[in-house]
Amino acid sequence: MNPVDEPSGLRRRHVLRLGALAGAAAGLSGCGRGFGGRSDDDGRTALTMAWWGDAQRAGFTQQALDAFQAANPGLRVRTEYQDSSPYKDKLAARVAAGDAPDLMAMRFDSLREYADRGTLLDLAPHTADLDLSGLTPQATALGQAGDKIFGIPSGLNTIGFVVDKTLTDEYGVPVPDGDTWSWEQFGTFAAAVTKASGGKVYGANFELWTTANLLVFARQHGDDFFSPQGDLDVRAATVVAWFQLAEDLRARGAIPPAGFIDQNNGASPAQSYLAKKSIASQIIPTNNLLGYNQACGGNLQLLRIPGETHGARRGQSIDTPALWSIAAGSRHPQETLKLLNFLTNQAEPAKLCAATRGVPPNRVIAAQIAPTLEADNRRSSDFLAKLQDETLPPSYPYPVGASKLTNILKSISTEVEFTRTTPAEAGQQFLAQARKALTT
């Protein structure tokens, strides 16, 4: 039996895994607003909407929802948000307890876990209510599994390399051509910064454990990493090369020595080593350019990922910070589709939210609001617009279990960093553990 055809829409192993979280659902704060659509005392139909993010994003989102409610006086949207890690666990608990929000932000690496359990609405039959004509095929594919669509990008982004030009100017190191540089040129540049600063500033921070970074590197080496069918499709030699790259960079002084970077330091731009001026460059999601540039003093240059013109094929793709999904059990699916259509296809919410969720997935709307964006958001928008005009590999929803890969990469990369494991051993370990994570 196909998982989505099971009586409860849940496979047994997911029931066991999420059942424990369901028991905790009652103890998780809902800010007095709860999940599950219902009617308010004033007679309006209430929709529930949940996402992760900070207070600034919440403020922008609320302004957009105020505009929606003004245009739809019979509807009210109750909102809930929290930081990324608590959100993931809370959403799992709510869904397991049968209390999913009508509209929810969905992690790219979790979409299939929910969709395959039958807990998300297939949006493909609802194009009369949800216009997808403004999305490129690449953008639509981000939420697609087979011929079904379980999510719409809340915004589009990719990863880019940012370089603090204030630091490179201070130490007399030229910034490479970001359109054509190779991984070797990146290493030479980063090592030069470290040397010129006398070790005061390291040339780059290089996150081995970020799946999105490895995915781009794998594509450049001719691998898909994940196949459209959800299989792990990366060769051991490619993963070995990934770990070897970091070892070589560290030996050259291009990146900090073992133990310098605390992986638990914090994820915000203000907490980054880039903002502390301890490093001169790193990979970031492009929708975070504004926050990083503000934290770093305003002179960050945005470059493409090294190796794009030197590998077997292009590695960069059009991705998304999150998707909007509708609960399959929503009591108000038509009204929730109206809300999602508003967020996707109207200029007003896009202007209000700016680039906090990335570039609007509707290219017409993205072009309309681009002149109104702050300079850094406009830079990231232009960066993505150029990429969308190029031939890039598609990005597929991550398979079930893919959310475990970050911790696997963190664990193995730490062993490589402290030379307790060789890159060759690390490549084999990753494949074995990743395959297990994707099949259990």
C-alpha cells in the first residue's frame, strides 16, 4: 500500500516517531491562538498560520495579513511563530496530534516527510483558486513530488559567497571575479587574506556540514546528490573530495584551525564570525544578505559559488528558504487557498515582507517590487533574477530522512577537522549513515 493511501495517512514508523511528540503538544505554547480553523466570536472564519522566524519577520507578515483581512472582512488569520528548531518539533507534535495549522511554513528537507504521510493538501487540482502561472518550472518543482504539488515557495533564494571588502582592502587582497572563480582560486584568495593579516583574520569560514553547500559541490562534480525519486545519488569520490577540500584549505591557512569555529555559536548574522571580523568570507543564503551586510558594516560583496565554470556542470540552483503548505485536514481549504494565492500573487504582501523570505516566486511580482527594495535586498533579488535566466539544474524536495543529514555531516566533519578521520574514511562513513537515514 502506498503511504498516502493508508487509513490515517501515516506510516507506522512515523506514528511511532511522532507519537511521543504528540504527547508534548499540550505543553507547547500557542500564544493563546492555537491551531485548527474555527469561527471567532465575531462571526469571522478563523484560519491558522504558522511559520518560523524572528519578531521583525512577524511584524512584516502581520502587515501583509492585515491587508488580506481588510480585503476579506469575513476572514481572520491567527498567527504563530517561533525560532527554527522549536518550530520543527512543535509542528511535528501538532500534526501528529491531528491539530495542524491551515497554512504552515514547511522546511524544504521536511516536505516529503509530511507529504508522504498524507498530511498535506495536493495543490495541483486547485489551480483555479491558486494561480501558479507566474512561477517558473524550477520554482514550481521545489514543492512538487511526481505530479502532485505540496508546497509553494514562500520566496526564492540560493547560496552565495560574501566577501568583506573592507577587510580585503585593508590587507591589500583583491576580490576574485565572482562569476568565474574556481575552488583553487578561492583557496588562494582565502590563504592570502590570512597571510596578509598575520593570522588576525582568516580568509574564509567553510561549513562542511551544510547540506546545501555539499549539494552544489556534488552537482559540479556531475552528481545529483538526490535523485528526483528521492534516492541518494552521490558518489563516494565526490564526498571524499568535499572533505579533502576542507583539509587542504586548512593546511594552507585559508580557513581557521580545528576548534576555532564553534558550531553552536548562533545562527544570526550578528553572531557570525563574519560580523566579528574573524573571517573575511563565507557562504550565506542570499535572502540574508541585508542582515549580514548590516552586521558587518555595509561593504559585503556577493559572489557566486566557486567552481561554477570549472566543473562537470553547474552546481547552483534556484531554491527556497521555506514553502507554504496547506493541511490536508484543514476545515477551510478554500479560504486557505485564497490566503496562499494572496501571498503568492499580490504585490502588496511582497512589498511589505520585502526579502525576508527571499525573492517572490512570482516573477512578475518580483520585478514589480524590485525598485522598492532596500539596496541589499535589491542586490540579492538581481542576483537571483540573473540566475533564473540561466540553465541551472533543478532542485528537488529532499527525500524522507534528509533532515538528519546535517547532524551526520556535523559529526563526521568534526572528526575530519581534528584529523581523527581521513577524508577517504569520512566519505564512506557519510554514505553509509546517509543511506540508513533515508531508509529508516
